[in-house]
Amino acid sequence: MKAASVKEIRDELKIYTPEQLQELCLRLARFKKENKELLTYLLFEAGDEQAYIHGVQEEIDAGFAAINFRSIYLVKKSLRKILRDTNKYIRYSAVKTTEIDLLIYFCRKVRTSKIPLSKSLVLRNLYARQVAKIEKLLAKMHEDIQFDYEDDITFLKA
């Protein structure tokens, strides 16, 4: 089965009634956890972006609290999971400042926790990629916004 393009889906959705659209959304939400999470964001959290950022930051904190420091392998695996979840929440929002805020928060947590970046090339590269991603996003933003995040970038690079 070949998936339809977004334009084809948009055109097809125009012929449905609101009740039919509601049923389609509920049916879609039943199949994947990510679909349900995206609908939750769109319906309940999109109106208050700051509260959404705060909620994701709490989840990042919980992920860092659960890191097993017995071996670098387990630390690396935990960090990748936290970053994967963070990127998923960033995709839901699609607001660039939210993306920057969450990535900076993740990098700050890596820097302030007792994760041994110097002992693992993989961990150093993971951290460096996120800092580079933040810089790339900031380069596309307005000068005033870049200035607001200047101190954060300085901290992350030190």
C-alpha cells in the first residue's frame, strides 16, 4: 500500500464532516503512542508553550536522575534515550525557540551532571553535535534572540 501525499490527504479531508474528522483522529490516536502524544500537544499544550517547555524539562530531569553511572556504556545509552525523547517533543512543537531552549537545557544538564565526557569520544561527540545544532539554529534567528542566548552558548562551549 502506497501512502498518499500530504496534498492528497488535505484535499480528501475537505470532504469530511467535523464528526467524521473527529472519528478519524480518534482512530489514528489508537494506533501509535506518538500519534496520541502529538494530538495531546496540539489539543492541550500548544496554547501555552512555556508550560510545555517546563513539562519537557521535568522529563529530562527525570531521565538524568535515572542514569546508571556504573559504566560509560549505560550512561551513553541513557543519554541517547533522553536526547531521542527530547527531539521527539521538539518535533511536536515545531517552534524554533522551543527547540533551542530544550537543547540548551539538555546540554546544560550534561555539563552540570557528573557525566564523564572526557572518558568517552562518543559522549563528547554527542554533546558537540548538540552544541553545533544549537549554534546553527541560532544563526538563523534574529540578532536580538541570538543575543539572549549568548551566555548559554558561552557556558556550553567552556
